Amino acid sequence: MKPRDMGTLFDECAARRPHTVVVLDRPFDIAPERGTTFTVPQLADLVQEAAGWLHAAGVRAGERVAVVKRNHYDYNLLACAAVRLGAVPALLSGHLPDATLEILLKRLDPAVLVSDRPLARHYARRVLSLGDGDLTLDDVRGTRAPSPARRHDDDPLVINHTSGTTGPPKLVVHTTRTLVKRLARFESNRLPVVGTRRDDVVANASSYAHGRTFCWTGSVFCLEPRKIVILSSPDSARAVLGAHPPTTVEALPCAYVHWQSLASADDNPFRSVRLYLSTYDAMHPPAMRTLLNASEHKRPLWIQGWGQTETGPLTFRFLTRQAAARETTARSLGRPVPGKTRLRVVDPVTFEPVPRGAPGLVLARTKARCAGYVGEQDRWRAKTSGPWWNTGDMGVLTATGGVLLLDREVDIVPGLSCLEVEDFVEDRLPEVVECVVLGSAGRLPIPVLVTGDGRLDRERWRSVAAVLPALAPPHVLTWDEVPRTGTGKVRRLELLTRLVGKAERHGTGRWT
């Protein structure tokens, strides 16, 4: 089965009488009384009910529905319910600060805001509260939804935001053609080795407001695995994955970093994993090695995907245990998706192609490119060059057609790859959970070292720093002291500003 309409996806899957069981680490925020285990028909019923709630709250075809709440998979159920009504869901991470939410909600001007946060009333024409409020779920339960609405393949389908590591996120508009037909349908193929099987236990630990999980929803339920395990927090992995050992895992890079100690423990829940998948951000080799070694499968495989909210996946690379043991960098992004994406590297000033092996700005060509940015269409047009999309990343196209990432253009430091230094430090100092190198004009690059207790052996650091380019003295912080996005990415500009005050960067930031 291939996904066709996200508004009726669960109905169509339920009609096939699938054997899939969905297990949650905690009840849905929109249905706390229904427990943590669902069948696909029960999810289909919940989507229909939610469509009735939204309709009773005033949502009509063509209008926008914003959702801001705690992280959980019911983001995607609410999105499907809005699509069923012909509306356009806009999913905003609950990690966003109020000031950023105000900016995004003003751009969206939603007819209804579904939220568990006490946001100002003027952000939406109506607020449907998941807690206390003038209009709550209890006020709209029992309302029958109208028949599913249909939309053109090129009409707006869903709005997701980018990570927002350098400022307010962009609001990315995808259509049925770009997200369902170009991305989800491709993923719903039963590919050998890397595809989802009917006997798989599929685990996902993600940020469910982001576009990746909406696309994943369109493919994974069509593939009918035996079980789908949803983690709203990486912290629930020990209990939930211990009770439901997965065979495939997709998670945020920050989740894999947190799971390294769990993977080394006696009650390691990753013994049956045959396939890991990471997206969103670079994965440094130590975490990949640890998770691959935690599996007792004969040949576990790691798929590292690179892409953007605006484009979907652009490249993939595959690592076995042996390949991960040899790997020293997170900068190798693999090759373009065959038949789906093309890449070129150009001079950032002239936009003329540079020779293979030379650094430059990475452009991508894909039919899955988003339709625009809400309220910032000029910004979207500035990142397009005919069919080519400016990723804003600096990289190298290798002789074999692979991509070697250097840095985001906005984060560049002349003569240095921050990512390369980060790789080196994390590989040499296992106690460093994460290394972040920040560049600021007129200063030496600043290393930020994240450790479990915020402490570091300075002698060990000096031995590593001795073979690196000149760096400023390190700042040693704990994980929670570092500002992050909903996907766990470091808000580099905010962190730099906290450490040194107003900071001038080397990059132009023109394509963020």
C-alpha cells in the first residue's frame, strides 16, 4: 500500500486489517484516558474524533490550525485530523520560547490554536486548550466530523518549522506532491535490508512537531510492521524498549548520545536491533559505534541521512560495525539518493561550480523541494536558483560523488572546519558527551565541551588541544546548560552570545 491522502491514511490502513500494535511511553495528551496501547483502527477512530473536535472549534477548509504542546506523537494525529477537514496544520515545537512563538503565530494567523500553554489570546482567532481555558477538549468531544475534504496535490498540506539554530525558525510549506508523493511513497517501498518488514518492531524517538515524523507516518503504517513503539522522551527508553525490544530504531542524534550508557548496561534494550536510522544532525562516530556494538544481530546497519525540512533527505550513507570502527568523522554524508537528488558545489560569491575536492556552497536539486516559507517568500526565493536549492552548508564533493560537510556557512571559521575539530575531540575524550566549536570574528575559535558533571581533566584536554589548531580556553558545561532546539541541536548563536556577549560571526548568514 502507498500513502495517498494524509487525512484518511489511518482509515485506509485500518481497512486492510493490519496486525500492527502501537505502544506509547505515556498516554496521548489528547486522549490521556485511553492508555498506551493502540491498534491502527483505534488510531483511525481517534483521528476522526479529533477532526470533529477541530470542526466544533471552528476549523474550516483552507484555514490554518496551529499546534503547540508537549512533545508526543499526537502532533501527527492532530495534523491528520486537520488535513481531513481540508485545513492546513502548522506544527510548532513546545520547546520554542514564547517570544519566538509570537513571531511564528503572527505569521500564521491560525483560525484555531491547539495548545497546552497559556499563550496570549491574540495569537489565534480561537484557542482550543489541552488544559484549562475558555474552550477545552471536554467542550467539543462528541462532535461528528464532516466527510473528508479533498485538496489539489499542489495545495498546502502541512507547515513545519526549521530547527532555528540561528534565529527564529522558518515556516516551511509542503504539499501532497512534495511530501507524500515524492517522499513518503518512496519510503513505503519494501526495500531489501533497509526497508521495514512485517515482523519488525519499529521504535521512534523524535521531535514530533517536525516534518520528518509526518512523512514517516505516511510510510511506516503502510508497511505494517508488527509493532510501533513511540518514545516522547529518550529517558523512557530503558523501561519501554526493555519491554518491547526494537529491531529498527529511528531517533534524534541527541537521543543516541544519551543512550550510550544504556547501550553499555546489563539491561541493554538494543540487542535485537538490525537497523538504526539517524537524521536531523550529524552523528559523531563514538555514539554510532556504541549502539552498533550493543546489537547482537549478526550484521547491524546504521543509515545516516542528511537533508533539510525544505527538501527531505538528500544523501544517505551506510555503516556496518566494521565501517563505524574505522570512521573518524561525522562530516561524511554519503551520496545523493539515487534518482531522487542531485548536488553541486559552487563558489559562494560567484555561484560558479568549483572542481571536485574544492570547498564551496552546497546546492541541491530535488522534486521534493518545499513550496515556500509562510510570511517570508522573498527569503525562500533568495535560496532558489532555478531548480537548485541553496542548503546554506559549506562542503566538498568528493571524487567518488560523496559529500564531505565542512560547516554551516553562518558558522564557518576561516582555515578551520569546526565539525572536524568536534569529531577529533569527541573521539579522543570519551568523557566529552558533545563538543561544539564556535567562531567569532577577532577571537580564537571557542570550544565548548559538554560532560556529564560539567568537569574535565585539564591535562587530558591540553594533550588533545596540542595537536589541534589554536583554540581559546574551553568552556565546560553540562548538557542542560547548553541552549537547544526541539531536536536537540545547539543554538550556536545564542550559546556564543551567552559566553562572549554580542558576537560577530565570520559567515554572512545569507542562506540560513
